[in-house]
Amino acid sequence: MEITIRNNQRLIRINQRRIESILKKVLKHLTLNHRRYSFIESAEISVLFVNDRKMRELNLQYRGKDKTTDVLSFPQIEQFKQFKRFELLTSLGDIVINLPQAKRQAKEHGLTLYNEIAWLLIHGALHLLGYDHEKNKYQARKMREMEKELLGVLE
């Protein structure tokens, strides 16, 4: 499992090793406890941290929403679904996190910045794996249950 992290914003400093550790724990749990995700061990994932302006641009470009958001995911899994052979997958995709938004949300939720980032990483990673809380209530419930399970791994 290869994780690439880039911090393209200058307002907030982060410990990239800590971010990588969080994501590795979550992904390792998925590979060990959910057989259908065993392919993750050989896949790569990238994480990009941006500011409000850049996230707003991305949200407008890819989702048609002219506002900032906390996390966006760009999965590569769609092209492999037709083969039903995820072991061929080399990249899960990209997670983009708006660090200033994460900091604001952490304060609102009474969390540390790294707790909020952990939730956003989990949320983004699940989107990369095909979870979609916007599809319907059932899918939203499935995603929330998996988020809780993965957050528990970090406690």
C-alpha cells in the first residue's frame, strides 16, 4: 500500500507521517477484516490538502457546486468494476481535503484537528471504495456504519 501526501496550502502545518499512519491503520483494518478489500494492500492512494479557494474551484469543476467543501474523492475504481477484478487496481484514487474547513469543523465539533482529518480521510476513502451516502438512505446508513467501525480502529 503506497500513500502519497501533498500539502498545497500554507495556512496550517500538518504532520504528514501522522496522516499516513492514520490512513494506513484504516486501510489495513479493511484488508484484514473485509475480504472484498484485500486488493487495497497493493493499491496506492493520494491525499492532497488544499485551501478554501482551491477546494471551491474543484467543487465547481467536478460537482457543479460553487462553494467550498471539506473533502472530495476522485475514485479510480469505476473503470475496474466491469471486470470485477479489483486486484488489477493499482490506484484507489485521490482524496482532497480542505484543511482550513477541517480546522473550522474540528472547532465546531469539539474535536482536535487530527480527529477531524481522520474522519475526512475515512469518509474520502470510503467514497473511493464505492460508498455513496448521497445515493439513498440505505447507502447512507451503510457508509455511516463503516465510518464508525473505522473510527473505532483509531481509538
